[in-house]
Amino acid sequence: MIALKFFPLLVSLALISCVQTRYTTPPEEPEPAETAEVRTEKTDKIVVEELSSGTGAIAERLLSTGIIEVGSREAPVTLMVFTEHHAKYAQEFQIDQFPRLFKEFIETGKLKFQVAILPLKKYPQSESAASGLLCAAMQSKGMAMHQSLSENLETERLEPKHYAEELGINMEEFSRCMEAEETSFILKQQNAWAQSLDVTLVPTFFLNGEKHVGLPYYPDLRGTIIEKLR
């Protein structure tokens, strides 16, 4: 029965056509005025508060594959990211760039955003953080947990249950989920999926199936999304 439940994950492998492009981080330069207007400290604060409370304008969904999805189901562009909460560039994307993506593209129904975790052996807490994210998502607090782990895990090195308590998650259900074989199974399937897509670095993005590796410069990412929208 478990194998049947997660059959969509295996089917999806045959549906994704990937063209690999590696981002390089260019020297710092002023952003175009149009882009600079998108990001403000107030915008970032509002988005983070929505994520932290789990009451954002766009409800999240937990797919059968274990992927967390936010945004309109009918959005014409899908951005999926393989990430890890300790990795510097993955953190920078979630903290610095995601709020801009949220306000400009996700909240307006243009972009559907998906999160998949790639645990890395060099980080001792990587597996438990991935489990904690999945278990929080089962209580519709996945993006809130993702934000908390991205902001704090590398420096505080606390267990996911600490952040779960802060987010008001039902701890009895959360603890059961953390120990469940089904949770481990989902994460193993995600890892197998990542290997099949040759995902070895984080963050790695798939924009409508097109593969991009590394932290993008935001105007480049924004421009690529606009191209897809056209």
C-alpha cells in the first residue's frame, strides 16, 4: 500500500525534462529601479510574519511526494527548489529572495513554489531537520518551519521540536510523526528522486522543469520567470 501511495513520485521522474544551467554570482551592482521597488524591509517583515504564524495569504499544500507547495494551483510557472537548512546559499535564498518572490509572483498567482529537502551527511542535524519540516507540513506549518530552520538552525543547532513548540504545533502528533517509518520512507524517496535528477548541490532549482544550480542573482531569477510568463 505504501508503494502505491507514493507511486506519483516515481511517475514524476519520467515527466521532468531538465536542461542544466549553472548560475554564477556576479559582482555586486545596483539593482534596476523596477526590481529595487519590489523589496522593502516592510515587505520582508510581512512575509516572514505570515510564514512564522502559518497564516499567509496563500495556503500551503503537502503533496504525496513530501514536497511542500505554496501558490495557486493554476499558476503558469512552477519553481521547485532542492534545499538544506544549514547551507549558506540555501539560507540566503530563503531569507533574502523568497519574500520578494512571494510578494511579486506567488501572491499574485503567477508562480507556484515547491520545496524539497536534500539532507547532506556533512551536517549532523540534516536528517532530523528534514523530518521536522515534513512533520510540520503535515500540520500545515511547513513553510513556517522552513523559515525558522533557515534563519536559526545553523547558529542555534537546536532540534526541530524546539521550533515546533514556538510555532504552536501539536507536539504529540509531531513526535509520532518524527518517529514514523512512513516519514523516513518519504525522505528516502525524495533522496532517490534527487539522485535521479543529478541534484548534488543546494540550492538547485527547477523552473518549469529547467534546471539551474546555485544561488541566482535576484534580477536574473526574476527576469527568467518573466520570460516564462511571456
